[in-house]
Amino acid sequence: SPRNRPEGKVLETVGVFEAPKQHGKYETGQLFLHSVFGYRGIVLFPWQARLYDRDVASPVTEKSENVAGHGSKEVKGKTHTYYQVLIDARDCPHISQRSQTEAVTFLANHDDSRALYAIPGLDYVSHEDILPYSSTDQVPIQHELFERFLMYDQTKVPPFVARDTLCAWQEKNHPWLELSDVHRETTENIRVTVIPFYMGMREAQNSHVYWWRYCIRLENLDSEVVQLRERHWRIFSLSGTLETVRGRGVVGREPVLSKEQPAFQYSSHVSLQASSGHMWGTFRFERPDGSHFDVRIPPFSLESNKDEKTPPSGLHW
């Protein structure tokens, strides 16, 4: 949109748009523009997730998932495709106010039990957010992992194929990368999507501490401008504790969601003294007239894998 473009800047041609896929998955090496955040990216590999959409009614008789929390509404999950992608480093400065470019984190493999490492320029993208395109450029994406993970092969479509290093990296680190559940709910045209990830267990002071990260996307489906002011979390641990967390904004920001920039995406972390729990809550938004309204955060489970994870490997070269 011209109103979002810095003065004096011109758009450059990056490739040729292709028709978005209505059926089937995108392949490794597919170039795309993100339909919401606008960055250039490339698909590394797909994940199959279970999407629990609280905006869609489902028959109670079918097998469903019920998470403790407000409403105790039963929601049937359906399979949905997400992609692990690389973000073009040239676009990171332009999207950093709308979407964190370090969405993937993992526990460090050393004595500092609080250390978290982040992998820059990795994201998770839903199938419908991908606008595919093709390019004649042999290095169309600038990212430190691009040429480590992919190589150009003009006989293939798309012409970028996975190197052995990508396959080995995915296999070794899938516990921190793989998403299994996606939760979604809309309140007053503000849609909240939550993706939780189990990161592993740490021993601290003769007790076990279990860590999760969760990625959250807030999206304004209306034309009215709103601003996020507060967060209110309820965190239940299987150990029997119920914690309440209130605070201003999220990750130090109070994002404005408008028609021109409708979405904001961030990641955060939570730890429990038990191997499982639940989280739910609300975000408080402010309208232009100063009135406030609360948006529900869909309840989601914090589950640990039975097989305890060893720290990730293959992350350093």
C-alpha cells in the first residue's frame, strides 16, 4: 500500500506470482510472500497440526478436545498444514514491529538453566497465508541458513531442493520445532491464534522445571482501529497451583491493530513445576473513543512428551 511505503522508496520485482494451492501442500523450496506481514520467505518443510477453532461449531457426539477454562466449550480439532520457513533478512527490519523474527527458541545445553537460545529468521506460516511466486534468481532469499539448507537445481520445480543438512537438522531438532496443536478464537472481530510448543525439562534445586514457549497472533478482522492495553493470564499447573498474571501490553508493547496493519505476532515462555497444565485468559483492547473490551485467549494445554528431550544438536556449524 502506498500509504505504508516510506517516501522515496519504490517497489522492486522479486518474481512472478503463482496461483495459491487450494489442495495439497507446498513443497520444500517454494518461494512466497506472507499474505499478512508481507515478507519474502521460502518453505523448508510442512508440519501437520490439529487446529481447534472455537469459532466453528462441532457436533458434541464426535471425539473432541476439552480444555479447562472459561466456557468449557468442546471443540473438535481438524488437520491443518503449517510450514517451517526462512524469512528474508532484508525484510526483517520492516516487519519487526509487527511480528517477531525470532519465533523459534530452545533451551541451552549447558549449566545455566535459564538460558534460552533463539534462531533468527525462522517462522511458522499457515497454508492460507502463503502467496507463492517463482524467481529466476539462484539465491532469492537472504538468510544465513539458506545455502546451508537448500541448493539450486534447475531441473526441479521449485528449483530449490533440500540438502542433507536440512533433513538432518529437522530430524534431530523436531521436538523443539514441531507444532501439534493450534488454538483459535474470535471475540468482537479480534482473532487470537495460539501455538504452544514443549521445550523440555530442567532440573533446578532438586526439582523438575518444565518449559514451554507459545506463539500468539492477534488479528483485527474489522476496519475499526483498536489498541492492545493489557493482558490477563490464568496458568494452571497439574501440581495444583493456579497463577494469575496481569500486565501492560505484551512483550513490552501495546500494538495498534488497524486496517492497514491488522496483525501482531509474538512469542513468550512459561515454566511449570509439573509435567502438564493449562493456560487461558483475556487481552484488553481500547477503542478510539476510549472504551475497552476484553478478547478471549482460547484455552490451551501445556503437555510434555513422555520421552524427555535431550538438548538440540545441529544448530551450530
